[in-house]
Amino acid sequence: MKHILSFIIVILFITQINAQQSKYAFVRSDKKWGVINQEGKLVIDSIFDILYTPIVVNAPYYTNSKKIIHHPGDSLFKFRKSGKYGYMNIYNEIQIPNQYKEAFRFKNGYAITYSDIEYGIINKKGEYIFEPIRYEIIDFNENKILYKTWRKYGFMDFSGKIIIPPIYNKANVFVEDVSCVKFKGKYGFINSKGEWVIICRFLFAKSFHQGLAIVKESKGWGVINKKGEYVIYPKYEKINYCKEGIVLVKEGELWCYYLKNGKKLNNKYYSKAYDFYEGLARIKENELFGYIDKSGNMAIQPMFLKAYDFHYGLCRAKKNIKWGYIDTTGNFIIEPIYRNVLDFFILE
């Protein structure tokens, strides 16, 4: 209870001082957590053992033998007590009682729940949007619900009506109006009517992302557009998505960036490379991290032992054995004096 009260005090304090839309971050000095502002000033003393921010997904969570609070969704925390799941707000007020055997994070105002042998989808009032069913509800997106029955996958709408029968060996939620499905051992893409947009011909495939889909054939991984045409020929060991039509391709032991037209962003190769955030992407050269811009130019020279992605113009970075925050020029705005830090956030 002491930790819960500390958590509530922190949230209330930040909410009060957030009138100017200032940025805040959790930092750890020695064994305690506190909160700093964007100037690096300590606004909440480092006195807390564990803190949790609803903005940072990978932050620690509070736990004791009686209650576990999980990552929030749509401003509601999922909690477990006495073996059952429910939902609460940031003021520790129970919004939906713990009554479910399993429950998932809220997304776009809805959450999947499981009670005994039935699955359902509830709104923020805890009301079912249709009568619970015995089929397993996997996920939902673009107003379509992915469900599973007898090892087959299909789709229903938000009234519970089946719109695509369960005939697929595997399926993903709809993204950009198409779903990636597995049928008779091969992967392809269907539209909301269950019609083939790209016939199933791939050994493996991932959902579309900004007009591009990563697929695998016998010769390796490649990238197609929505016409099923290859933008990047399938011959690579691994490919990852990036933002704005850029993809990461692994060639041998090194990574490089490709544009949507199949051309390389630059002629550089990196030992590690990551997605773009606020116009900059993390790369690793000679065991140090730096950043490139969307033109492929080096924006911040590799100089950090470890670093993460930019949020609100600031990024946590490690130099020597301590953490601090840099700006988009690579200069430390908040000196590396902390044992651990989390990303900056703004509470709305």
C-alpha cells in the first residue's frame, strides 16, 4: 500500500506541474527512483524503490504478494488480485472489478477478456459489446476481430457477426485493409471480403506496414508492394520494418537501409541498426552508438556505450558507466550522472 500511495503522489504531482506541457523523466540514483524535468532538475526526490509511468511501456511495475499492476492501455491499468483480473485508473480507483480469469490491455476503448470458457470484448464501463463466445478471441484492429476455432482462424465484426469464416491455418489482424493469412501451407493476403489480394505463395509473410510487406521465399527474405511486386528481391537473411517506407536489411553480419523504391538509403553498413524516431535512427559502429538522419547522413557521431530512441527531442544515452540525456546534436543536455533512466514523457 505504501508503494501504491507513493505512485499516486507521483502521478498527482506531475499532473499539477504539467500545466506548461513540460517534459519529465524517471531517473535512478543508487537504489532509488526520482523524477527530473527537462532542465535536469529533480522535481521529486529520489526516494522511491519502484516507480511506474503510464507513458513508458517498458517501465518497472509495482508488485507485492496481493496485487500486481500491469502496463496500462487507454489510461487504465490492468491489475490482478486473488487470481482474477480487473482494471483501475491512475488514482488506484477500481474501474472494472477483478472478475476475469484473463484480460488484456485496452486498445481504442476496448479490451479482450476471458472468463471460465468464454471470451468477450468489453468497453471501458465493463460492458460486453456482444454476448461472450467460446471461440478464442485473438486480437482486433480496423473494426475487425480475429478469432480462432478448431485450429482455424477467421474474422467477425464488432457485433459478433462472422464476416470471414475460420478457414485459415494462421492469420494476422487487418492492417491497411488487408490481412496476412496462411492457407494450405503458404502465406498470402486477403481483403475484408475474404478475397485474395495477393495469392498465397510465400513460405512466410508479415503484415503490411506503410505499403510494404516483408515476405520469405526459398532464396530468402524480400519486400513486396500491395500489387505483390517485389521492391526488394528475396535473397536476404533478415529484414525489419522501419518508418516511412524504409526497411532494414541484413546482409551477412551487417545491416543497411533500403528505400521504398528498392534503392539503398546510403552505401553504409552497420553492426547494428534500428528504426527512425523523430527523424533519427540509431546505428552502431566500432562498439559505439550514433545516429543517422533520413538522408543517410551521420547526424550524431558514434560515441555512446549505449543509447536509445528520441522522444520529445531528448534521448537517454550512456557514457562511461552513467546515464544522461542528449539532444539532436548529440550534446548532453542533462549530464550522465544516473545509474539508470527512462524516456521523457508528457502527461496529457
